[in-house]
Amino acid sequence: MMTAFAFRISALATVSALALVGAALAVPAAAQPMPSRLQADDQASARAEMQAGRNLPIRSIEQRIVPRYERQGFEYLTFEYDGVAAIYRLKFIKDGRLLFVDADPRTGRVLREQR
């Protein structure tokens, strides 16, 4: 037969275990990167500039730049638009090392590389 004290300890252990499981399940969802407000603003800015005819579509810029770096053995990862600097930053990787290529959104010309 379980005493009242033992029952309380058992109930407390169960509640604690459930809380730990709940916290463990919540962490992966909370750890997911959320697009920041700045990123959303940059995306809207890039779209507005392209629709106004001031910027090239990113696909045109990728078609100009990506093959050049793939011929050098780089793998293309992704891009982002920096609305403050008004550049596209294309990201590549080779042998575990990242390469960032900044491109002019108006011309598609490479402005700089950062390793």
C-alpha cells in the first residue's frame, strides 16, 4: 500500500517528467530560425525594385554568376538581398569553406568576393 507521502512523490515525479518531455518537444520548434522583420523588408524591397525595372530578377543574376563559380568547383547554396547595401549576396561552398559573392542587382556584375 502506498503512503500519502509516497503518492505525492510519485505524482511530483510524473508531473516533472511530463514537463521535461514537453520542454524537449518545444525546443526544436523554438530553435527554428524565423525570418526577421528586416529579411521580410529586404525581400519586399527586392521585389519592388525588380517590378519597377530597376533590378534584374535574381534568376538572371544567378544565370550570369553561378556557372562561373561552379566551373571553379564551388557549389551554389543560396542568395539573400541586402536592401540597405542594395546588393545580392550569393553563397557558395568548396571544401568546407564559404564564399560570398556580392552582385549589383541592376547589372548582375560581381562587386566583390569574401572568403
